[in-house]
Amino acid sequence: MIDRLAAIDFGTNTARLLIADRNAEGNFTHIRLEREIVRMGGGFTREHGLSRDALERGISCLSRFSAIMREHEVLHVRAVATSAVRDAANGHAFVEHVRKVTGIKLSIVDGITEGALTLAGVLAGLDKKYNEIFLFDVGGGSTEYTLAQEGQVKFIRSLPLGVVRLTEGKVTPEAMQEKIGRELDVLCRQMELTGFRVNSEIPLIGTAGTATTLAAISMKMDDYDYRKVNNATVSQKVIKEIYDRLLPLSFEERLRIPGLEKGREDLIIAGLLITMNTMEKFGIDTLKVSDYGLLEGLIVSDGVLDC
């Protein structure tokens, strides 16, 4: 029996919709995949939360997603909102407004749940099985780090490191670097306290926009193809070369680089810094990229946010 599902990952920078047919064994077939840079974290303030412009972009995007789901006769929807909405003073009011206007019931998930769902999605798309993986998910407002053994979460933390948060909160790459370094030091101390260690032999897997953009740039990809990006590898040397190439360019010049999506031209530096510092901190030379993540995790995880 085929079960048609839709999943929505409503992030701080990017919103994604996946409509898929899932069979009894839990495998799924892509029917339609949509993505839109909504920048929900743009103009975010501690006092007011999501800005008026961000609220309008969010409603417009989710209204479009709702129409697409009706077109494909989707009955079951699993939709989550992450860092920007969960941190916003007006986040719950936004969720209620979305429900009234679009019919979509967004669930606000914490960083730990987000990380666990992301792991499930990544595992569904890997080209081989690993006894142990170290996964990081660079988002707009936070980055989740997950150590998994035999497919099970052993350690997971959500850090306040996101490309929108860093770009709008720190003026220079040096200031970003300092913030990233402090947070990674905390992460390592927390790992040590729980008895877990990451060594250079453990595969490092990156998911979400920064990692997939690095893969696309390394392949000079004019038209993004998730099938080529998923399971691609990028060396630390190549990532550093991409950073050195992009840093001196204006936003307009960066958009001429094949593989760099419009809407990421100002955010990519923060994402590169998080990635490079993570690799350096843990002594890992190669990044494996997963196009699968939270979105696919919602599809394959039973009993989660079904409505």
C-alpha cells in the first residue's frame, strides 16, 4: 500500500516542501520537491521576534506550499518550524496565523528533536552504512551536532550558531570566528563530560544549505541536482579555497559563481567558517555531504507530527 505524505521543514533561512509516496517497508519516492529562501531570521529582535517582512514572506511561502499539496491531493502533512520561530517572542502567534490562513499546522521543535529527525533523514540517504558518524546541520539560527553509533543517537547538542544569526549579529569574519570558536570549545567540553570523543577516522557528514552549496560550488553546478550532491565529498583544502575565493567578492560577484544560490551570497561566509572550524577542531579532512536531512526524516519517522 502506498501512503502519500508531505513534509515541510520551515527553517530560519530556507523553507522546503517534500511530497513523497512511502511504501510499507518505509522507503519513499520523491513526487515533488520545493524550496524557497524565506529568511525568517532576517530582522529578528529579542524584543519583537520575527520581523514584519519575515512574517509576510513566511505566509506567502506556506500559502504556496499549501496550494501545491492540494494539487497533489496530500492528506497527511508533517510540518515543523525550527530555530527562528522557536526563539521568537511572536513565534506561537505566527504558527496560529499560519494555521488559519493556510491550514498548515506547524509544530515548533526543539534543537534535540530537530537533530534526531535530521539524523533519521540523513541515514535514509547515505550510500553506505557506517558504524559511527558525526553529523552537523548548519541552519540559519542554530547548528546541531550529532554523534551516532549503529544508527542510534549517542550525543546531540544544538548550538546558537546559524548563518543568519552570525551574519546579522557579527560585523566581521573575525568576530564570527571568535563566536564559533567559543561555542565549539563548549561542545568539546560537553562531549568529554559524557565520555564521547570524535576522532579523524569517524566520517563527518554535513547536511543543509551550507554543505550542499559547498558541494554544488565544487562541482561548478549551474543547475542544482540533489542526486549528484547527495553523498558527494569535499576536502578541507577545497573548502578553504572556496572561502578564499568568495571572501573578497561583492555579493553580486559571488552570485556569478556556479553553485551559489541567490539568497546565500551574504550568508555563505558564516557557513564556511562554521564548516572549516568544525573540521579543524576535530581533525577531519573530508566532508561528506547529505542532501537528505530534517525534511526526509519527517517522511521516514513514524508517529511524528502526523495531521
